[in-house]
Amino acid sequence: MVIPSAFAQAGGVGGDAGLLGFLPIILMFVLLYFLMIRPQMKRSKEQKQMIDALQKGDEVIAAGGVVGRITRMGEAYITLEISANTEISVQKAAVQTLLPKGTIKSIQ
């Protein structure tokens, strides 16, 4: 008979213990935000600014490592000259890096 009364008395523990139980989870989400989400948002913003600033004649690296010079620009697509008389169309979002002028001549 002593054991059931001991369990009954233990049930009256304070209510803020549940809130402290969520503290590690909250801290993990804050850490996740600052280590993963925020840097990715910054990279996405920089990528969008770079794509918006593209102009005809810029030398770029597109997805897959394709190096070319922009010859035409549309709303969503650009045309790259990848060698003499060879052009391909790619989405603007496929552009990964803007190269300095003269890079294509130096790598050929």
C-alpha cells in the first residue's frame, strides 16, 4: 500500500519541466538556421544578383562545366558560344560562375 501512495505523490511535479524539455530542440533549430539555412539564402541572393547582371559578351561557366560567351539573352534563356560557330541555349539559372574577360582565350 505504500508504493501506490508514493506514485500518487510524485505526480505533482512542477509544470515548467515540459518547457525545459523543448529547449534542446529549440536550440537545434536555431543552430540549423545559422549554420545551414542563412548561408544558403545568402548564396541564393548572390546567385540571383549575378544572373540579373549578366550581359551580352560576358564569359560564364554553365552547369556541367560548359564554358562560353553570351551571344544572345532572352527572358529565361541565354545563348552561349562554346566554340567557333557552335552555340547552345541554356537557362539563365544554369549559369554558375561569371568569368573575367579573356578567360576563354587563355584556356584554349
